[in-house]
Amino acid sequence: MSLLLRVFIDGTGLDVPPGTTVLTAMHMYDAVLAERVAAGTAYVPDARGIEVGPGDRLAAGSILRVVPRARRGGGPGDADA
């Protein structure tokens, strides 16, 4: 019998094997969101709001969210351009 760890992504419980990385769990939860995280257009903070890396291993009870990164236009009229 294999022990599974319960983690939570965007409020949804997910059972994952020990040693599962953030990105692997994201793929199990939602492949499209996982691709955004892998591409850097979204990031994953923990329950405290601290960003965790896609390769970080999860612990039982981990609570994660997926947050899109702000895009910078850089076009005409951009105050920082």
C-alpha cells in the first residue's frame, strides 16, 4: 500500500505520492495552469503568500494557489518605457 499526501491547489484537495513536486502536482490538477507556471506567466505561492518553486517538493497539507503574473506592455504611452 502506497502512502499518499493530501495537498490543496486553489482550494481543491489532491492526493499525491511523497516526493511530488509543485509542477507535477499542478499537472495533476490542471495541465493548462501547469504550462503557465512552467512558462513563467503564472506563479505558485503557499498559504503564507510566499512563492514556491516549480521543483520544490510538497509536504502533506501544502496549500497552494496559482497567480497570473502581471504583463508589462512596454508600448507607446507606457510610463516606464
